[in-house]
Amino acid sequence: MSRLERFRGNRTGVRATRAVMAAVVLASVGLAGCSSTGGKRAEEQRNATVGGEAGVGTPRWKIAMVSHSGEGDTFWDIVQSGAEQAAAKDNIEFLYSHDKEAGRQAQLVQAAIDNDVDGLIVSLAKPDAMKGAVKKAVKAGIPVVTINSGQDKSKEFGALAHLGQDEVLAGEAVGRELNERGRKKAICVLHEQGNVGHEERCRGVEKTFDGKVRNLHVDGTNMPAVESSIEAELQSDSKVDSVLTLGAPFAPTAVKAAEGAGSKAEISTFDLNDQAATALKDGSLGFAVDQQPYLQGYEAVDLLWLQRYNANMLGGGEPVLTGPQILTKKDASTLQKYTKRGTR
């Protein structure tokens, strides 16, 4: 049977119910917590797991993940770590590549197709640029799962499912949190031009926040410029009492900007890393919105394995949400144990 025939056959197989979806996600969360060997980074975790035998008896096959990550993005380190853990368990050869520029990301998808991969995981931060490459993979009979961004375009492009948080819903959760904290005026800092997920987050905040939200576009590749832009905004408007960054690496920069401006604005962030967990603990960060990147990577690989060998599709082809979860100072001590392991 050809790969295309196998793929088409599997798509008509048994679909997971929402109850099963919830059970599998909860079970996977437990696995994610238990499978860590205590290593600090993805390489150590991979070596610890790969050193043993795969947890399944299925034939070895090959999956590629292509993300829109830039260099040194700690969020995507965690996604990659989760995927590598699941791949080791499922006897899968896992290939990871990334590029923040959408055209080059599409080229990496083409390279994965040319490499004759058996499955593809891809993020759609800039879906228009990715449409052709993803559809080409589907046409070639390669099952595709999208993660993190592009939920609204995933099914249209032919993907089996999407894993991540609904960005608008995440923004709405932040708006409600700001209301509970009595905030009146917020800045939403967008650090990547054209990223539809970032725009949706800020739009969600505006939808539920009773106060005013102003978007601030910055060049996320230049941290000194990010700091000066935020500082200038806070100096020009003393009524701003909340700054929202859309990625954890930008939160410390926003804290420094507030200090430089003499502002008492509370800094909060979407996403989480070890530094953000520390900032939650010491109070320099108000809250963080976690979308569980480790779970996105882990479940994406597992989802493809389940579809191939058991004809199951987590979520029945509908988006599977891994967030949002609002995390505050009371969560910090527990979080630090897992951020140091690279699983949160």
C-alpha cells in the first residue's frame, strides 16, 4: 500500500470523542511530568530517553517539525524537547528545522517533503506564505498537524488537526485578569510584524478588558530598541498601568523599561520560561499566560503516531487546546521545578 493510500485510509478511521480527547491530554500531561530525567535542556533529555528502548513495537518512521522560531527562542526549545521525548518513545526519527522568515520556513517544508518524511508538524504564524507548501505536503500523502499558530487555517490547508491555544481566547483571559487587578490602561507589545497569532492576542485583550489597550509594534530582533520603545511609551503616558509582552523573553526587557521610565506599570507576559517563573516569584512579573509548549510538541508527535497505527485522531480533527492558563506568584515555586527541566 502506498503512503498516499495509507494516509487516505487512516483519515476515514475511528475519530476520538471529546471525552477521550480530554482523557488522553490529561494522561499526556502526567507522562510529560514523569518522563523528565531532570536534565536542564532538550539535548540532555533526549540523550536520557534515547539511551533506552522505544516504548512501542511499531516500525521506525520519520517525522519533521518546521517552526517559525528564530534563533535562541526558549519557547521553541521547549516545544522541541516535548517532541523529541515523544519521538523517542514512539520509535520515530525526529527532524527539526526552523526559520522566522516565512518564505524560508516554506522552503524548509519543501525540504522535508523532498526528504520523504512520513509525517509533518508545522506552525502557521504567517499562513498565507505557508499555504502552498503545506498543501503540497498533503497532496503528496504526508499527514500534517499544525501547532501553536494558524488554527483558523489549519483545516483549510488540509491538516489533520491543530494543537495550541486559541489566541483570541487567550487574549480574552488576559483582559479579564486585568479587570480583576483593577487595571485601566494597557500596552500590548507586538514584537513580530505580520504574526497573526500576536495580533489575535491583543485583539482578545481589547475584547474583554474594560479599560483601554494600545498596541505597540517593536522590532523583536533588537532588544535595546524594544526597551527604549516601551520606556518612551511609559514616559509619554503616566496613566499606563499595565504592559503586556507577547513572549517571555521580552518580559525582563519590559521590566527594565518600566524602571527606566519611573513607571509603576505592572508587567505581565504571554508564555513562560525559567526567567519568567523567577520573575513571578520575586514579584517583578504580575502574571504569565502558559500555553504549554512541551505539550504541543509531545502531543503533535503522539497524535501522528496514533493516527498512523490506530486510526485515532485526537479531537476528531477539531483544534486541541493546550492553553491558556493564567499563572501567578502562587504558582511560581512549583513552576520553577518544571521550567528548569525544560517541560514548562
